[in-house]
Amino acid sequence: MALNYIWVAFFLLAFLWGCIRVLFFGELMVFNDMMDAMFQMAKVGFEVSLGLTGILTLWLGILKIGEKSGVVDKLSRLISPIFSRLFPELGKNHPVYGTIMMNISANLLGLDNAATPLGLKAMKQMQESNPVEDTASNSQIMFLVLNTSGLTLLPISILVYRTQAGAAFPADIFIPILIATYCSTLAGIIAVGIKQRIRFQDPVLLSTILGSMMLVGGILLGFRSTSPDMMARYSSLVANVLLFLIIIVFLIQGLRSKIAVYDTFIVGAKEGFKTAVQIIPYLIAILVAVGVFRASGILDIILLAIKKMVIWVGADAHFVDALPTAMMKPLSGSGARGMMVECMNHYGADSFAGRLSSIFQGSTDTTFYILAVYFGSVGIKKSRYALPYGLLCDLVGIIAAIIMAYIFFPVS
């Protein structure tokens, strides 16, 4: 519902500001510019969606092999000791754990379409043991915050969009996204854990948190003395090696599991083609709205005002150009995706703003959408502290994304 109002507001505000520019400033070509932007962005949206078809077909085919061969299930069992301690009120052998692990695994692997139905199923299973039907339980809140933090190991769709936008090294944002989304998830776990009085001194939880912090710290230290150009190259190398290694592991495990690897790939590839076609109207809708909004000049005025405030306090303001993506992400994934594509199209995929918008897109998830869909599916009306803690994850992810952008892609 929020996106409906936002989408309409883009057009209404653009129209009103266009009228002001014509009537008070004599800028007679402003509506011509807005119509040109509308048609141009519709073309861009279709071309981007068309370009996604091949890549999504490839990756969803590969990922279907991983799912069918049991790799995803093994990942679920590997991380189950950690997550079972994050949901203590459910007990040790609650049947929802398997679904939770599959949902988290799907998010880690960038399988958004698979993660949502699994998440809804998990929410329904937790609802069965919820003592107050219309009020979110502690476990449901922890689960929702884990989803809103957007922890992702493979930001495949973002890499695809960067490739389509002509980035020299599309995967150079891989490590910055990984660190930013890690910070968002860790903040959510700790904040909700403190609220719910979870025992972080538990050896498994403590060692996992400290170990992950050491790993992320090691990555940052390893890149600290590296030049920006080499940093981008190394980040791209690590991402591409990891992605190719995952393909090899999935294929080998598929052969070991004696599944029809080729046929399984085709099944997943068909899903990828359908996904690419389905997003065309959504992407065009938001790109057209953003294009008109920018062409009217009102977006530039808003960003200029923010820039002046940032400069006034003595900070660098290059990050402001990418803020629309961060501002849209808690409300709508497709809206933020459109903002990211528009930002790369306007400033360039390898510009600071283009890279930062990509990191924003991967650093967190759509809090309002997830809360509405997940809680709404089981009739929960009282979300308690789920929303503010979900938004806390967004804030931490945004701040971490900005910091990572300045570390990995310093502005000259």
C-alpha cells in the first residue's frame, strides 16, 4: 500500500513542480523533458529486464541443482545449532527449525522467490505455538528481523544489473555488500537478543559471533593497505572465484547424488525465464516514475538540500546522490531496484554513487513489506517491537554501506 502512494506521489509532485517552473520561471521545456524521460526510462526498464533473462535463467538453473542435490539442505543442518539458540522459546526439536533453516539458506543464496514462501510457512508453524494469536511472539520477531536484515552471500541480481549497466568489474561491490549486510544482521541479532534476554554467553553463539567478527575484521585489514584499483580487482576476483566454486560444488554434488543434472538445470532455468518476464512491468513502473521525478528537477532540489546540510557539518557529500536507493529500500524492493538502476544509468555504474547504490541495495531488505506480508499471513495485528528493530537493521546497513563505499572506493 505504501508503494502505491509513493508511486503516485512521484507523478503528482513532478507535475506540480513542473507547473511552478513554467508559471514562475518561464521554463517552457520542462514538460517536454519529463515526457522524454518517461519514454526513455520505459525503454531502459525493458532493456534491463530483457538482459536479465539469460543471467537469471543460468543462475536459477544452477541453484535448482544445488537445491535438488541436497547442498541447501546440508547448509541448513550446518547452521541449525546457531539458529536453534536464537529461538529458545520453541524448544530444541520444534518442526519449524527445518523451514527456518531453508528460508535463511534461500536468503543467503539470493533465492528471493524461494525464501518468501518458506518464510510464510515458518511463520505459520510458529503461529501454532503462539499463546496470543494476534500478537507477535519473540520467535516470530527474531525471525522477521533476520529476514529484514537481508543477509546475503550471493547478490546475484545486483551483479547482473551492474553488468547490464556496463560496469568494468561488476563484482567489485561483492565484499562491501557482504560486510554491510553482515553489520545489519549482527545489529539485529544483538538488539533483539538483548531485548529477549537471549544467552549470548552460550559457547556456540559467542564463538559464532566472535568468529564472524574476526573474519570481517580480517577482510578489512587485508584490504586496508591496498590501492583502490587493486581493491576493486581483488574484490571482483574473490567474488567470481566464489561464484564459480559454488557452481562446481553444485555440479559435483549433483553427480554424486545421481540426479539428472541437466534436466534439473532446465527446470530451474525455466523458473529464471519466468522471473525475468514477471519483473518487466514492476521495473518499468518504478523507473518511469523516478525518471519523471528527476526530470522535473524536484529530486535534484531535495538532494541539493541534503548535500548542503552535509557540507555544512563538514562531511563529504558524495554519498547523497545514492540516498534515494537507501530511502526506498525499507518500503519496496522493486522500488529500490529501480532507484539503483536509475542511479547507475544517470551517474554511471562505476561512479561512486552507482557503486554505493548497489551496496545499499544489497545491505538490507524491505522491512515494511516483509512485516506486512509475514505477519499478515497469520493474522498478527500487534507487531510489538518488530518494526523499530527492523528499521534499526536498515539504519545500520545504510551507515555500514556508506562506510564501506568510502573504504573500497575512496573519492578523489
